[in-house]
Amino acid sequence: MQFKHPEILYFLFLLLIPILVHLFQLRRFKKEFFTNVRFLAALSVQSRKSSRIKKWLLLASRLLLLICLIIAFAQPFFKAEDSLNATNEMYIILDNSFSMQAKGKKGELLKRAVQELLENTPENVNFSLLTNSENYWNTDIKTIQSELQNLKHSAIPFQLDQMLAKVKAHKSAFKKDIIVITDAMGLEKKHLKNSDTSDSPLFIIPKAEQKNNISIDSVYINETLADFYEIGIKLSGYGEDLIPVPVALYNQTKLIAKTIVKFDNSKKNILFTIPKQAFHGYVSIVDNGLYYDNNYYFSISKIKKINVMSIGQAEKSNFLSRIYTDTEFNYNNFSLGSLDYSIIENQQLIILNELDEIPQALQTTLKSFVEKGGNLVVIPSLSTATTNLNQLMLNFGKFRFIKTEKTEKLITKINFNHPLFNAVFENKIDNFQYPSTKNSFSISSSGPAALYNDDQSMFLTSLPNSISTVYVFSAPLNTQNSNFQQSPLIVPVFYKMALNNQNIGINAMTIGNNRPYFIEASVSKDEILTVKNTFGDAAEQFIPVQQILNNKVKLIFNDLPEQAGNFGVFKQKEGLENISFNYSRTESNLEKANEEALSEYKTIESIAAVFDSIQSSRSDNQIWKWFVIFALLFLVSEMAIVRFVK
């Protein structure tokens, strides 16, 4: 037992005072007996014995009363078992990712976690709260009550390693208690590398009872008809015994199509036919799982002709005019001598078709063109020096023309996973009429190849970046050197090359994906483009990071918007283009919860158990109150002795 104020124990010397008083009252007197009081002698002796017992009892009760009072003021206590960590700072990491929409025994996981924090966190406890999207440092439950009640699910994924790094970076003279509330979705042991042995986190893992879920993964144009689009919708089902779900297609708020989908396997594709015109809406399903992935927003812009320009001899470029027809493209061919450099920036695709020499001025212009989102195709000429070709390709990545090879080669292998052949073939084919080349270059490339020769060398490869792609052939395509112009492959290859990342028809961005977005607009330096929610329950508006590039504006959205939906890009009140945003589907599979990654760490059932454990193990056992109670009991005893003992 220890004392908070041990100096008060010196007052125990005051116990000598009642002892001295008592001894003074007990001094002996000489007895004298008179004959006339002989019969009273026995009664006098009996009374004196009773008085002596009463005085001893009074002395004992008063001494014990004083002892208890003095000890009570000294505040005795038993030291806590974990007293060394009594001054620890508390950090609560709360996972508010979309997987926390799952339902547990007591309801939705995130809502239940918030409710437990509000109900069980003592008001006098200071702590810091970190979520996927917000940080609240050195606060208390009463201060952030409103923020917790309004906490929404975040599109930012739960990254425990980054949150632990934030806690570690928060300097403090005290140790840290870290409490992590998460469903362990996608958690791995490497995410705990930032946790110290002295600040080992404590985990609360709410578990989902219902793990079945259906998500809409993407929307694409399956086929373009004369007056209609046939759009495809990809759905994924997770879990067992999935029930049929209704799928509805909306243009803005108007329902235009609906069907029921049965899941006989985990992946399902369905098709809708819509008029060939601008579209700004979403696909929706209703299931009993997560609801963040039940809507997929997308836009289809008004049909615009794609500007394609080839640079080379006209007789070698005739095949391109048959591919890039007037219905969909604005195609022009220029010889190197008649080329107007100022119109290059207005193109979506430029084809260098067998130029004998590529001037430095053109190389510089093409580098800027690709950086601004334009696609480039390089068809080499056997007359071009490899040094000249490599000087050009050095602007776009790791690529090198090595030497010319005068051997005939067959083009025998298609990389069906290459973006050029996405949705081109219904089935993979191995035997087709192989085109051939007589002379070619041996090349080295870090990019993925789309077509291979029979000796496994690359015939067509690409150097993609986030906004554009450079395509390179290893051989000239003129009819004297190759019969590739007569191959069925030439149409889908060159057609898909003209479709960059933005004009493929479907416009659907992923929140958190920092891929730049280019919009054609004439904007002055003082004007700012704004992105606004065009319809929906919650209006949202923000200004993206933007850069003016001649007749285009480059937009970067970072982690905006906060809510998925259909938006529009505005210059003041003028609507320039529709754009749609969706959440990433990384949280849709609830089977990815990985509790095994936490096998080396302590887990606890609830937030209430955390505070109970801390309270019991780190709080000193104060016993001064018992001494106050004993003092009162001895006071009552003294009063009883005075009144009832004769």
C-alpha cells in the first residue's frame, strides 16, 4: 500500500493526546469505608468497574477514529498493474471504406462501430481519431460527436501502413495506445511494418454476416450500328447461391430499359440497345450486399469526327483513306514538304508513313503532340537511318531500332490481351491467313507487343502512357514489301489506333485515378473550368487542377469528387462536356477479409472492452474511501458507547 500524501501520517503523533487524557482520568484514589455506608460498598465497586470499561472503549473508538481520518487524508492506494502506461496517448484508427457497408449481427459495420464509440468512450478521455478521409488530433468524444454521427464511407481505400506512419510521425513524449477498427479487407502483414513493438496496435474486427454481393464493374460499347449503340454491362457476383437481381438503365432520371439477371457463374455480361445519341445516365441494380457498387455512371458524348493525319507519299497512304472514312473521321494526308505544323495540335492521330528522314523540328512537335494526349503511329522506311528513327523514339520511352533484316517473316501471333484487340474478336483464333513482310527492322521495346512474327519477334508494339499511345511497326507496309494491307487485321488495328483513351464512346472516370482528362476548349488565362454535379440527390461542385494547352485543357481530378455521379464540365455557365465518375470496385469481394494477417496481434471484441481493460489495469486502487467509512463507523460506535454503556 502506498500513500499519495504520506506527510500527513505525522499527525498520528496526535494519538498521544487522548491516551494522556485517558490515563489522567484513570488515576487511583484512596478508599475509606464508613460504617454507615457499608451496604453501599458493593454497589460502588460495581459502578467503578463499569465506568473503567466504558472509558477503555471510548479510548479505543476515538483512537481508531483518528487513525482512520489521518490515513484517509493521506489517501492510501494500491499501485496499478500497468501503471507505467497510465500516461499513454490514445489513437483510434477507424476504417470507413466501402466494405464497412456490410451487415454484421447488429447492423451495418461502420454505423455500429461509430455507435459503440459514442456510447462507450468516456468524456474525460483525450484521443486522436484517424479515418480514411479525415484526421482529428487531440480531441474528445464530445467535441467530435457530430462529425462521427455524419461520417460517410470514403472512396479512399483503407491503407493501414500509411495511417500507422501518420501516428508514428505525430511526435509525443509518451507511449501510444493504437486501436484499429477494421474488417481486415485486403489487409496484409506488410501493412503493419510501421508498427513498433512498444506501440503495437490493438485490433477490433467487426465481422460481416452476409458476404454475398453483386457489383457492376464496367459499361462498354459492344457494337455501333447505324442508328443505335449496343452497350454491354459487366457484372460480378461474389458468394454462394446468388439470387436474381433487377438491372435498370437510366438516361438522367428516365428509365429506358430493365431486365432480370440470373447468376449461373461469377461473371455476367448483358446487352442493351440505346439510340445513337448523347447519353448521360447510369446502370443500377438492387441486391442485399454492399450498395456502393450498385450504380455505374457513364456518359456518351455527341458523335464527333476524329481528326487523323498521315505524313508521307500519297500513293503509299491510299489504304488509310479506305479505313478512315468521312462518316467517322476527318482524314488528310500531307507530304513532308507541304506539311503545315500548326494543324498538328488539332489532330487525334498522326501517322508517319515511311518517311525517309524525320526532321528535328517535326520530332519536337510530335513529342509535344503525344504529351498532350495525341496518338502517334510510326511506319518505318527502309531508307531511314536507324539513328534518325532512334532519335525520334527516344522521346517516347525505351525503344530502339537495331538493324534491318532482309528475311521474309510471317505475322502469326495475336496478343488478344492488348488494348488494340479489346472487344474485336468473339473467340481467340490461331489459324488465319498469315500476312507477311519481306524486309523489316529488328526492334527492342519495353512496351507490350500486339502482333508477333513467326520467329517471336515483334511486328507491332506500343509505348503507352496515361493519356496516349505511340504505336510502332517493325516493317514498311507498302505493297512491295508486305501484304498486310490485304489482311483482315489492318482495319481493326488502324481503327482502334485512332481511338484514344477518351473518345472510345463511353466516358466513365474512376475516383482516385489520377489519369489526366483532356477537353477541347478555348480558355483564357483568367478563366477557370468547374466540374458540377448535373443531377442527383447531393449537389457537388469543385475546381480540378487544370493546365491550358493551346486549344485543349488538361484536367486532373486527384481524389475528387467525393461522391460518384454524373457531372458536367463548365466554363462559367456554359456546359462544355459531360463526364461521369465511379468508385473503384476493389472492395466488392467481401471474401478478401484477411484476419490471418493479424494472428500475431492482440484482438478484442469491442470498444467497451478496450476502455474497461485500460481502466482496470492502469488505474490505481484508491482505498481512502474505506477509511472514511471506518471513521464514520467508529464515530457512531463512540456515540453509542457514550449513550448506552453505563
